[in-house]
Amino acid sequence: MLSFESDYTVGAHERVLEALVRTNSEVLSGYGNDIHTENAKKLIKKACGAQNSEVFFLVGGTQTNKTVIATCLRQGEAVIAPKTGHISLHEAGAIEYTGHKVIELGAKEGKLDADEVEIYLETFYGDENNSMMVLPRMIYISHPTEYGTLYSKSELTHLRSICDRYGMKLFLDGARLGYGLMSRRTDVTLPDIAALCHVFYIGGTKVGALCGEAVVFAEGETPERFFSLTKQHGAMLAKGRLIGVQFEELFRDGLYFKISKNAIDRAEELRQLFASKGYRFFIDSPTNQQFIVLNTEQMERIKKGCAFSFWEKLDAEHTVVRFATGFHTSKEDIEALGKII
């Protein structure tokens, strides 16, 4: 069955698998204390243009968000996020489970509006009773967002300036970062993100790896005992080499960016295909997630030959669904979809 359900419905890129097999018999220390993990860190720092940053490898996106937020915030502190953000909706309350409140603000096409954040903070600090309220100390965003949209460099710069003014951290969830960086409509580079964010992560699970995310802390921003706390939060692999080897291969010669570009190219073809058939788009997404409005008949008919994701109910007769391309999507997949729709 054809599937555009998500960008992690297949395993890993074949080169990543080959690297895992090639290094399988090597005797290496655990918890990431091995030569492949160290080399992966060096390659990521070079790609980020941030030699003094610190890199850590965690097992998955939710574990990464939970661990980073819980270790960067102190008791009684909160994180601001868009109401459509992953930590707000699709992480089963993982952040609140750590004792930290998620302050949800309105989202415009999935993005936090910096002006709205400023208004919220001005109101908070203007409240004489704010000592009895949770203290906002972090801004969480994802790039791309849950709607496939992207922040511009000026938007990121504005959010960083707010953080600097109010003593907050800017945390960027990069679960699909490769697809954002390779979008044809972005002005943001990996070094830009490394320079503007206090902490961010480079997603592997959705971009060519079997599992794993690479967390990058700017110089001097790593929480005390972060390595130990990662273990406490269940985000560390004993066989840390498994993630290190994968990122070493992904960043060895630009493979991460090459396969991300493939997803973007296929998404553009998918977009043109639906547009040529007269389908309506819910949002203008420049990345690998495309949101289509289907009526009930269309949805049931396409569902017989192709898997996709329910996103939200638009009205009694129309539903917003998501078609996602990935590092693995081929031109043949797009052609097969064309026959189905």
C-alpha cells in the first residue's frame, strides 16, 4: 500500500544501515564514549559553525523536548509555546509531567508571533501579583512547525531579542530540521540557528536515521550535569554508539542535506499534482508536509489505495489531511499517487 502517512514510516537510509553493520563488531565503550560519537559531534559543530558548542545524542523527539526543558528550567518556571506546538498537543503532557507549565499562546500558521509574546511578557511583568504565577523562562518553537511552516531569520532574531531582554532561553525543536533547511523558500541556515538559539536539536528519527536526535547547546548554555540528567529522564542509550554512528554517516559528506532535499523535491511534485487536479490546500507549506482539504467521498476513495494522516475536521463534509514526503520518497511514489487521486 502506498503511504504518505508520515516521514518516519520506513527504517533508515541504506548508508546509515551500512554504517551500523560495518561498525557492528567494533568493541566500543558505552553511553556515547566512542570514536564514532566523538567524530559525529565534531562534524555537527563544523556544520553549525559553532566549534565551542556542546552536542549530545538523545533517543527521540519527545524525550529530547522533555529533557531539555526540564533541565534548563528551575522549579516554578514555565515555557511559552504555540498552542499548536508539539509539546502543547502531541506529547501526552510530558512537559507538565516534569512539573513545568506550558504557557500556550496563539499561533499564526503554526508559528509564535513575537509581538504577541512581547504583549504577554509585558502583561506578566506588569502584574503586581506575578510572584504567585509561574515564571516564563523559555520560548519553545519548532522549525518546521507542525504545519510545515518556517520562521524567517528576522522572526528568529526578534524572538531571540525578546529572550535576551527578559532573561529567557530560546529552544528550537528541529525534529524535521533538515526539511526546513532545504526548503526552497527559507533564508535560514544551520549556522543561523546555532547563532540565534540557546539550544536546538537536529532531528534524525524523521530524517534518515533509525532513531536519535542531536542536541546542540550554545557555548556556556549546557545545564549542569546534563549528561547525568539525560540518563535520569530515560533519554540515553547504553549503546550510545548506535546514534553516534548514524549521525557520523549523515554528516560525513552532507548526506543529511541531500536526502532532506529529496523530500522537498518530492513534496513540490506532490503539491503540483494536487493543484493540477483542483484540490484545495489548507495552508501554504514550503516543506515536506502538505495539508489538503478533502471531502468525505475523496477521503474514503483515496484511503483505499494510500495512507495519509488525519489532521483536523474542517466542517461536516470536509477534513484536513496531511501528506508527508520523506528522505525515502521516490518519483515513482508520486506517479502512483497521481493514479490514485
